[in-house]
Amino acid sequence: MKRIILTLILSTLFLTLSAQDIDRDRHIMERVMADTDKYSYASASHDTLEVAVKNAVAMLASQIVTDVKVQAKSEIHSVTGNGDIEERLFYDQIAETFTNVRLKDYHTLVVAKPDRKNSKYTAFVYIEKESIAQIYAEIEEEEREARLAREVQASKDVNFYYNEGCKAVKDVRIGDALKYWYWAYALSIGTNITIGTEPATRFLETKIDQLLSNIQVTAISCDKVKINDLQEKYNVILNIQYKDEASILHKVTNLDYEYNDGYTQQKGARVRDGVGTLELQYELDEVRFYCVYNYDENETPADVYAIVKAKETKKFSSATKMIKISNEAKNVKEVVVNPSEVELPVTYSTQEQEKETTTVAVPSQSKQDLLLGKMESIENAIRTKNYASVKPLFTDEGYDSFLKLVRRGNATIVGKPQYTFMDYGRLTLCRCITMQFRFRNNKQFIENVTFRFNADNLVESLAFTLSDVAESDILQKGDWNRDSRLTLMTFLEDYQTAYALGRDKYLESIFSDNALIIVGNKLESRVVADGVRLVEHVRYDTLSKKQYINRLRGHFATKEYINLNFTETDFQRASNNKEMYGIRVRQEYFSSNYGDVGYLFLLVDLRNELPIIHVRAWQNDKLPLESLIQLNDFY
């Protein structure tokens, strides 16, 4: 609209423009050009007057920005603390402001129009230098305010990620702790941010270094595997632990790592409950192992990733460890990585490593022997990739899920499983096989997989087990009946596995037709300028069940993998209905092209044969806990 109005005004002006008017404007132009201490000016020519004026204004703005840079460079250095990045940001701000917003107090003259001598219009624009000084002062003040706001937000972010890292250490999610503390560290560089009374940068460097130093990695087996008649490889299983302040060792989870396989640097599979793996090209006595703490773009918030890329961060030597492959490890051919237990762990203390147990129903010995034989056949089929040989051991749906799991992720078995069987309603659960999954770009995960047998002793479903901590949070609810606890546990296992397998029909079946579904989308506002921080926004949408399932189907069709990880689990039971449960978990969602972290709330109804979700809500992980949706909002 503004452009149309300008065109109309200019058209009307130049229809009536006379030679006398042009002579007058040329006279004014000469006076302006003679007084360079008072005015800045520029001119441009074009076939149309509108473009001539526009180009002249752009040239004037460019000239002003250049002049400001020369005149104010020392002053800018004196009021900013982060060097060239802030300086360039300031100049880009000036250029953007002058050209798009502030350069409005200029005057326009027409000093030539098409006639027998000229083929173009020539526009001359000028501005008083007093106006330039005023604009510069306004921009400088706004930049000071913006810089202060950025510092306040950066302080909040640094302390937020530090606290998230502390929670992760408590849950022995050492990889998460490294990630969060490294983000906080990167954000703090070049600032005066503190954590408590300590300067944040130095404090976080120390915390990260201590955390890395307390990670202990041991090779517990090294098996030679024949690839073909000419070549072999060596599969190593690692025991990865963390030593806390009381010198107690804990199984590490969610840690990413890299290693040298004898030829090149390789990415390892994300550690699950203390288990890691190496694939070596030839037999080695020692392997260089590197703990990852600086993550790629898919697993880093956009604003943090931009800053990490722009800043020079420390390389922590304690992240590198030399792993000895002992002769004892090389001689072990079958390694127990999942100890068989009749009782499941319920609670444990990270300080005292105490465990309590709850008794579970165990099938008869004859049934265990029958199912063990089937599991050994399934195990052999996975190792040899002869999947069809065990199809009779599954229901049709169970076999379909099995094929999706082992083929989609190019699955291999880690170590020699030891199986635990337990009765759960009409099912018998077999826990579990530790499996490694590989995707493009060498993205790898380790998961423990549970197989579920029906009354006919056929596998009807399989699922990724919950982490030890999440499982413990459910089973320790001693005042809840056993079946409810196991139902919640298997339900969450099915829920996270459904995303990995793309089971849209299952997900459709567990949502009520009128479910309240709130989804969050992280949107990025990108500014192309050196040092400009990407601003991340979250938009919340309420979807119908049909809309949500259709969206999921789109994700399943376009993403190579989706991996969900639940942490900080919290469970509540409605006081007026003992079979209505509120589940809140901190969900880490990673896929082949997107990642986010947030709080997921599910209102689950266990009154019928199958669990039903009435409410599903995702919220930003930076919201305070007291403001998150919870069971009390509904009951």
C-alpha cells in the first residue's frame, strides 16, 4: 500500500514538473554539495523516478553506515565486551535500521528528467547530519537495551542447563549431563554470568572435567567374527561406569562416544545401562575412546548451536581414554550382559547403591524351558539374519513388528543374553535381548528388547524396555497393585516403541476418540548476520485424534528413525478413581532430521482391557515444573 501511494504521489508530481522546478532543485543540490559539514547526500538515475529515488536512498544509507563505522569505532569498542562479533552485529543493526526504518528525514530533489538530452530520471536525496547523530544515538540506546536483555536471558539459560545437568548426574544419565553442562559452558563464555557466586565459565569447565574424569570404561569381551574367507573383525563389549563422590560405581546411560577402529574414527552406539560396543578392523591391545560432549545440530537447541559454532570452546583432554583390551577379555567368548534375576529392581540409592525388590509371578519351569528354546532360536535368527526361520514362533502382528525392528535398524545382538521370564496377565514377558541398531550417517543406539508371549506361547509383541531409573519409578509405587504397575510399565514401553516401529494403528487404538491432544512445534526465527543469535519459539496447537494420527503417519513416512527416551518420570493416581493415572515424563525426541526435549503428560485410563489416553500434552522443557500440566488439572 505504501508503495502504491508513493507511486501515485510521484506520478502526480512529475506530470506537473516544469523546467523551472528542475532548475530550482539543481540550485538546492549545489548548495547542499557545497556544505558537506552540514549535509550527507547521494544521487541515482533510472528509467523510472520511483526506482531512481529508491536507489538514491539506498546509496545514502550505505554512505551513512560507512561514516558511522569510521567515526564511532573506538566508541563501540569501549561499550561492548565481546569484540568483533558484537561490533559486526551493531553495524548490521545500523544498516538494517537506516535502510528499512529510520531513514525517513531525508529530502528528495529531482535534478533531471527524460527529454531530448536525457533518457533517465535523476534523483538527489540529502539529510542533515544532526538527524544522523540523533538516529545513531537512538540505535545505540536500543542496542544497549537489547544487549542487556540478551545477557539476562543468557544467564537464565546457563543456570537452567546447569540444573538440568545436575538432575542428569543424579539419574546417572552422564551423557545428558555432559551435553547440558557443555551448552551452559558455551553460553557463558565471554560473559560475567555466575552460578551461585562462582564465575560460570570456570566453574563449568571444572565440573565437565571432573565428570569426564570419573567415567570409567573397561573392555569385558573381545570376540573375533568372520566376515568372509578373507577378512575378520573384532567385536568388543564395554562396561561403562561412573564413579560418584562416594566412589560408588554406577552404570552410565545416554553417553555418546567415538573411537578409532584401527583405520578411522568411528561413532559408537549410544550407551544404554552401562553397555557399549566397539567394532575393530583388526586385533588391538589398546583403543582410543572419546566421550562426546559437543553435539550436532539435530540434538542441540538452535540458539545454543549458533553460539557454540561462533565461540572458541575448550577441548577437554579428560574426554579421551585409552581402553586396554586384556588377554582375559580376548579369551571370553560369551559374556553375560543382562544378569538373570527372578526379582526386578524397584528402588536404588545413587549414594548407597541399595536395592529393594518386588516379587513377580514366574512361569513354571517347564514353560520357562519351552520359551527359552524359542528365544534361543530367535537369537540365532537375528545373528544369522535368517528371520524367516522363526516366523512360526510369532503371531502375524508380532512377526511384522519383529521384521520392522531388526531390518529397519540393521539390528545385531550385543553379548550373550540371559533371559528372565515373568507372568503378566495373559502374557509371559521375556526380558530381554540387548540389541544395537544402526542407521545412515552412522547413527547408532543400544536398546534392551522385551519379547511378549501369548497363551499359545507365540510372540505377539516386542518393545524397548524402559531405562532402569524409569522402571524403578513405576515399580516402587508399593501402594499400587502389582498389575497396575506392570500395565503402566508395558504401556510406556509400547508407546516409545511404537514411534521407533512406525506403528500408527497401535497409536490410533490407544487414544480415545475425543482425546485432548496438545502438540508443540519449535519454530526458529533466523537472522542472517554474524553473531546474531537464533531465537527459538514454541507454538502450541490442539489437534483432533484424526489430525494427530495423520501427522504421525507423515513423520513415519519421511524419517529414517525416531528414538524416544523417557527421563524424570513422575506418576500420580487420581484420588477419586484408582485406575486413572497421570504420567509426566521428560521426553527426549531424536529423529533423522529433527530433535527436541520437552515434558510429555499423558492421562491414562486403565479401567478397561487396554489402556486409553484421554489427554496427551507436550510442553517446553524450560517451563517451571509447577506450571506444567498435571493430574490435578483434571481430577
